[in-house]
Amino acid sequence: MVGYRPATVAERYYARCFLDREAGNATAEGFPFAAAGNMAVRRDAALAIGGWDEEFQVGQDVDLSYRLLQRFPSAIHYQKDAVVFVRSSRTLSELKQRAFKYGQGRARLWLQHRQTVQFGPRRAACTIAGLAVLSVWPQVVGAAQAIGWASESDVQDAQCHRLWSWWLWRGFLSMVRHGQWRQLASPS
């Protein structure tokens, strides 16, 4: 997927961190996937697994890819010449909203496919430690900029990454309070 020429801080961040990762998404640990904006699937295979799970508001591409791979074990093939243009979040507010929704989608994915997710005390501690570092990272990068070791773009990226990470996890944790998600989390 290719983004339109980024004009804002949020668009530049999203383009750098997400739009150039399709090849990596296809081999991601745990949940390899093809992005829905540019995915091709055999109709008979999609029907065999029940198609899209329409309960997902975001993350449905990851869920569909996961269920396809469970039923038809093979590699996801990334075709770099198949191009689609996408618009990313233009403002920091839009970026924050997208991160929150992605966090909610991740929560649903993890709850629905618990057997794949290894989220124990160690991973929780690493996540919390990572968020603690992210909370001060823009100041660290800002200090590096003051002595010439970082650019303004590096500071903006650090600020966007902190915003993205915090709102992603807020979206994830918001599902803990939601009744529908508690039902998903309870053993079947």
C-alpha cells in the first residue's frame, strides 16, 4: 500500500511506521496477515472459513488471515507490484482515534485467538516498561536534538509514537470494561 504524499506530522509518522510494512506483515510472528486494503483471497477458501468476522471493526484482515492460515497452512505471499493508494490519519487527533480503534481490534483478536497469544506476566511487564520508556522518550530525543544528535523530525516521530502507543493500549484496555468482551474472554 502506498500513502499519498505525507503533508503533516501524523501522515509522515503513519507512512514511515505502517505503510511500508506489508512484506513484514506477511511473516509477522503469531499473526501474519495481508492488509485488507490490498488483499486477494480465493473465494472458496474465504467461504470455507465463514468469510469476514463482521464483529470486528478493525483487525478483520488479521483475523481473516489467521483463520485462513489455520485451515489452509501456507505462506502469505506479498506482491509488491500490486499497488493501492491509501489515505492515512491527517491530524494527531485522527492518529489517536485510529490507535484507539486498533487497540480495540487487537483486544478482540487476542481474546478470540487466545491459543496463539502468549501474554503472561513477563510480556505484561515488558509492555508496561515499554510504555514507561515511551512516556519520556520525546524529552530524551528533544535533549538529543539540543546537542545536535537528533532532528526535529526525530522529535516529532517520538511524540507520535508515544501518542500511538498510549492510545493503542488505552483502546485495548477499554475492552476489559465492555460486557461483550468479557463474554469473549470467558472460557467457552
